[in-house]
Amino acid sequence: MKDLYSLPAAQDNEFKSLCGGNLNGEHESCVDVAALPGVEGAFAVRDNKPEGAGIELRFTAGELDDFARGWAQKRGLAL
């Protein structure tokens, strides 16, 4: 796969928020995820709070899947 950071960015309206934790606070704990245009299985992940604006990490679907499985295993969660 090519360098994910050389790909164009997803548009703001393409990001979907995934939230959890701190649900009662002003700064709910959320990340935004979007597929990167033009490449199957490439995603951008960013913080949705103002202090994280403009900062995104990019991953392949496999990398995100490995992270999710590893995190669930570490935390003793069932998928």
C-alpha cells in the first residue's frame, strides 16, 4: 500500500464520530473516523475536540482491526 499520508484528506462531512466515556462532560471522549478517498481500506482517525483540530492519524483497515482486537484482548472485552 502506498504512503497513506500522501493521499488526499477526507472531507469533514465524511467523518463519523465514535464516542464513549465522559458522556456527561463538556468534552465528550470521541474520535472521528473516515475512509480516505481513492483507496480501499485506508482510514483517517482524528480527535473531534478543538484542541485536536487538524491532527489525524492514518491507518489501513488491517491496522485498525489489529488494534481493536488487541485492545479488546488487553481489556478482557468480547468482540
